[in-house]
Amino acid sequence: MPSEAQHASVLASSGVQATGWGVLTGWGQHLPSCAVTAARGCRIMPLATPVFDNERLRRATRECLLGVAAVEAALAQSQLDRQAIAGPRTALVYASASSYAAANWHFVTSSTEQALYFPYTAPSAVPAEVTIQFGITGPYLTLLSGANAGVEALWQAATLLVTRQCDRALALSVEIFQECAALYQTGRWLLGTPLLEAAACVILERSQSAGAMHYRAAHGTQGLAQLLEAEDAPGQMPVYLATPTQHDGQSAGQYLRTRWPGLALTVVPEQLGICLACAPLIALMQAMSSAPSTGALVLSQWWDAWSLLRWPGTSHA
């Protein structure tokens, strides 16, 4: 967390580009334009458990299977194979806020012990299963919080690339809610609804044709304004806002639209629902699909902390 009102970092030595991405959500193949309307009163939009013809994955938890499936989807989209990401030159950065809640909830409420569900090791379960499945032995980080963790996962993956600690980096996020439906009901649905189960993976590599990536962090409403003011002409790039609740998204969205009337703003929880750390990764995929050369600003909130990632797009000069 930044000790002052704002801190900023810029990767200027070389560009970073996404060479593949995969996303699985409870919406199926097509993302909605309005989550509340599409959900039709459903509080959780569940994601089907992937089925693998693999004996090693027979005992894997659902969140682990979703992580493996997201990486496979990213590989298929990138036209890479498993050998391309195996070994010590691939890094994995994992972000989540809810995928380990099921293990903790089971540990507290179950009358029997299960080694698979142990709360102190649960946050490592998904990245461990993914690295074993694909033979990844390079640098590894886990970030645990809401949407900010997704932004920071992309930033940390880019940092590992630019500092040449790896040749390829996977930013991965999994968020599940079905196993803890009773927990979220007990918590009075503080996150809002619909809760969207999702798994997302972005494969990043160094690129000479991409501009520098920016990362900035700040606190409070004043810090939020400073984040965008520090960017050159923010109105010329699409802005994706990821917040932990729809109320937060509406409040911040109204503030941003009032201050910058021409801002091309997408409030992610209004469109998709609440998917926490997956939200920035999905937003980046939307930006790359719709306007890969333009770039985008991905802005996220977790309590009073704000994070911003400027994705530069690809230059054709």
C-alpha cells in the first residue's frame, strides 16, 4: 500500500504485449451489457466445473480446475502449446479474493478433516495445480484482494518481463462463489449482486512495438482524481472501472463522468456483475478485442485504495 497520497511506476525500457488470453464466466459465450437485467434476480451466476480426462486432476478442487481451463483457453487463443510455457522462463502471477474462501468455509463447517481443504495453504492451491499441470517453474506471485489484485497482477507480470526475470508471464485469476453461498447470505451480500463466477488468464510477452505500461496507486477521492490527471489526455482512451460493489461503481462512475464529461467509461460491475480480481483481466481482454492499437486505462478500487494501469496498445509506426 502506498505510504503517501499517490505513487507511480512506469515501465519504459521495453513494451509488453498480450499474446493470448482466455476467459470463462457464468454468462457463457457472450457477456451482457447490463448484469442486473441479464441475471433476472439470480444472486450468483455459476460457472460449470470443467471436465478433464486426466487422472492427476481427479481430486483437484473446482477452483483449481477452472484455473487450468483458463490457461488452456489462453493457450488455444494464442496458438501456443504447453511446451512453450513449460520451464523456468515462464512466470505465474495469481490474483483472487474469493477462490480460497470455499476451503476456509469447508474447514470451519465440515465435521470431517480433508487435507485438500486446509485454510493456510488454500491460497496456493490454484497456482500450484496450474504450475504442476503445465510444468511452469519460473517466478511466482500470489496477490489476494479484490479488483486491485487483478491490476497489480498485470503490473507485476509486466515487471518480471521487463526486468528479464522471465520470457513469458501468465496473469491468472479465479473467483468462485457457489460453495460459499450461505456465507455471502450471512454477510448480507456486502459485495452486491449478481456475483459472477469467472476465471481469466492473460499471456504477456515483451514487445518492441508496444509503448510503455504505466501503473499508479492512490488513496481516496482526491487520489482518484490525481490518477487520471496524471495521464495524458485520459479522454482519448477507453476507461474500465472495476469496483467491489455496484454502488461503488455507480458513485465513482458518476464522479468521473462529471469531472471528465467526454470519458469513454465502462463500469465493469454494472456490465458483468461482481467478479473482483477477474474484473481488470476481463476488462483488458475487452479492450484488446475492440481496439488493440488504442490501449486502455484500467482503474480499480478496493476500499479506499485505487490502482490504475495504462495499457498502451500496439504502435504500427
